Amino acid sequence: MTKKFKYKVGQGGYGSVFQGWLFNGTVVAVKLMEKSHNDGEEFCNEVATIGRIHHVNVVRLLGFCVEGSQRALVYEFMANGSLEKFTNTTDVGHCVLRERLYDTALGITSGITTGIEYLHQGCDQRIIHFDIKSHNILLDHDFTPKIFDFGLD
């Protein structure tokens, strides 16, 4: 699925994220979790909660795997990465994309607030993120913002 974890696309305190492919060719993000304090049952309960979230502005969990102490989460792939890379860069190569972000800033801001409102009010079980920042806002191929990383570790 991840071609031997060749394509690393992210890193954080939770572990590493790799680009992967499902058997049907769908591109996904595979988040390999570091060792967790949660037992398997608690992890599965948390994943079940996140798995019920379906909103255009929240990254969708597609599946998960628990094998011994190893855990992996499979998410939809966000082609444009995090908002952070466009807001905190001096890389000249990102200038065109940064200009596009400025043109769509209102839509991005609106999408983020709509996603947060859904998590707080629209879910069966209210979810408070506690770590909203540009690193945890991902952008799909159309620059639609999606909230990510709910602290499942």
C-alpha cells in the first residue's frame, strides 16, 4: 500500500505520514502512529468516533489497522499539503500558489470555521480539536481546507 514507506509526506509528534495507494488506485495518506498509551480498545473507540465524521471541511478517515502495538490510520490524501507550507515559507517556488491562496483566503477561512462549527455542533458527539493551527489544516487539490489531526495517539 505504501510501497515500503518510500513516500513520506509528513512528520509530527504522533508519528509519520506516508503516501499510499489502495488496490483500486485511490491515493491515500497512511499515518503510522508512534507507541501509544491507549490500549487497543480505547484506540478503536476513538477511531470509531472519528470515522463517523463526514464533512467537506474535515479530513475523512477511510480505515485503520491495529496489529500488536502498531497502529495505522488511513485518510483521504490532501494533494496540496498543509496550509502552513503556504503561509510560513520564503520559498520563491511557492509564490504562484501563495498568490492563489490570497485570492481564495476568504473561502479557506470560511471552510475552516464551517468545519470547526460542525465539530462543535453538528456531530453526534461534540469534538473539540484543541490544536487548530495552519499545520493541522490540509488543502485538497482544489484548495478546499480540511481540519486534521484530532490527537489520536
